[in-house]
Amino acid sequence: LRIALWLLALTIDYLGPLVGRGIGWRVHPAHFAERHGLIVIIALGESFIAIGLGANVGGLDAGVIVAAVLGLAVATCFWLAYFDFFSIRGHQILVDSSGAQRAAFARDAYSYLHLPMVAGIVAFAFGVKATLVHAHAHLTGVEASALCGGVALYLAGHAAFGLRITGTLSRAKLAAAAACLVVFALGLPAWA
């Protein structure tokens, strides 16, 4: 029953703005963009903590250190990608628009398209923690899918965010997302 109620709440929360088409919604651009940026920062903080916790579980050797540094590099790239052009341009579009147009953009770019990015960061955090705990083993399906799928989900979400903002789709981000899924399919050792 609890799961059914959660699914109902999520359905109402995510389909409600589509039904009303943003009519009557008031969006304050600075506050709205800032809050979504803070959610991304919190998710990124979770990934940094996960790297520290995963490295702390086993002994530190060269494989764990390299994996931790690579995990930090990926999380840093998430941050650099998000807080580069698109977050600034998204805020500017919110400022320049008004009424239903502003509400629709806020709904699409922030409410809908931030979900896959944040989910991707959180999945990556879980995957990188598991990787550091088992750095010399092959990852199981769940751990590998979280690590590779999390990065792929973030990149696909970021490409969609960019598409909504600029009208152009980043084929490079989609290719990188596909490459992450290929790495998952190959079943490489955790450190790789």
C-alpha cells in the first residue's frame, strides 16, 4: 500500500503540471534555479562522501587510490558540466520569460530534466562506493549498472537539459552515455 501511495503521489506530482500547462503557476527565477542547483550540489556531495566511505572500508592500495581519484574526477566533471553554460543560460531564460511560458520552461528544464541528472549522480555514488569496496573484483549487475548506468543517466539527462535550453542535442554526451553502457555490458573488473 505504501508503494502504491508513493507511486500515486509521484504521478500526481509529475503529471499535474502537464495537465494544467503551467497556468496560474508563479516561478521566481533566481530562487527556482538556485534551489535546483543546490539539489545537484547535495547529490554531488553524496558522491564525494561515498568515495570516502568506500575507500575507508578496505585497505588502501594502488587500485583503491586510483579508483578513488577517478571517482573524484567523474564527480568533478558532473559539477563542471552542470555549473557551466547551461545553468547560467537556464536561469537567464527563466528571467526573460513570464507567465505560462516561464512555468513550462521551469517544469521541463528543472522539474523533469533535473530528475535523471540527480538520479544519475546518486546511482553513481552507490556504484563508486561499491567499486572501492571491491576494487579488484568484477562488479555484480546491480553495482555495475549503478556505476555505469548512473553516469549514462546523468549524461543523457544533461543532454536533454541542454536540448531544452539551446534547442541543440549534444551527440557527444549521448555517445559518452552509450560508451558507459558498453563498459557495463563488457563486465570489466571494478577498477576498470
